[in-house]
Amino acid sequence: MIKLRLKRYGKKREVSYRIVAINSSNRRDGRPLEEVGFYNPRSDETRLDVPAIVKWLKNGAQPTDTVRSILHKANVFEQINV
């Protein structure tokens, strides 16, 4: 199963995340199928590749709870139904 989840990177206590499409059996920081966004929890900055995210969601990828909340804030799920 393909999941949209966070991949951690950055220094200790200065963490940032990339939102990636990855096989659910792979480890957290393993090689992703595609990087589709960026999330910085310290500044609450988010950059999303919305067309790529919509493509993965239409193909059956499941977002984790944290990624789902990030996508809700960006109104990505509204674009799937259109």
C-alpha cells in the first residue's frame, strides 16, 4: 500500500519534514517514490505540489493522520471531488 507520510530531515531540534509518497512497508526515512511537499513545524510553513498529491490520492494512496490534517488546511481534498 502506498502512503503519503512525513520524512524527517534537518538537525537535532531543528527538524523539518518532506511529504512523500512511499510504500508503507519501507522505513520512515527510506527512499520515496516521489516527494510531493514540504512542512516546517517551527514556522508552520508548508509547500505542496498539489497536482502530484491529487494524482497519488486518486491512485489510492492513504495519507497519515498528520499529513491528512496538513492537506485539509490547504483544501487539497476539495480538488479531488471536482
